[in-house]
Amino acid sequence: MSVRLKAIYRGGAFVPVTNGEKLNVPENTEVEITVHDPYVIPPRVTNEAERARIMQELVESWNQHPLREDAPRLTRDELHERR
């Protein structure tokens, strides 16, 4: 059985948003939840040819501007630092 529903994370638990509908899931049933990042923006370019062109430009740019051997090595914390 596969059911798709929305939930709110509240008090350390996911609470289903059912809009009054009863879920047909027995008590203590193990389920799998996939959390989608609400801050991820879907791509604006949906044309496959355009996406391929953009990817090719990106790869060419990487190849034209490689990292130097003596480039500083950043720690995980430095990479994920939020300001």
C-alpha cells in the first residue's frame, strides 16, 4: 500500500495533516518518510537540450579554472559556515 500525505514536524514528531480523513494504517505500523527540503527551488529550465548546454558550459568553466595545488583545504565546518 502506498499513501502520500503531508505532515508537520512538531514536538519532535511528524504529525500528519489529514484534513479530517482517517488514515487506514494500523497502530504501531512502521512507515518510511521522505523529507523534502522546503527551501529547494525546482529548476527553471526544463528543456533537456538547454540543460545539456548549461551543463556543458559549467564543465568547460571548471576545466578553464581548475583549483590550484596550493589552494587552502577547508574543513567541513568552514564549508558549511552560515553567515
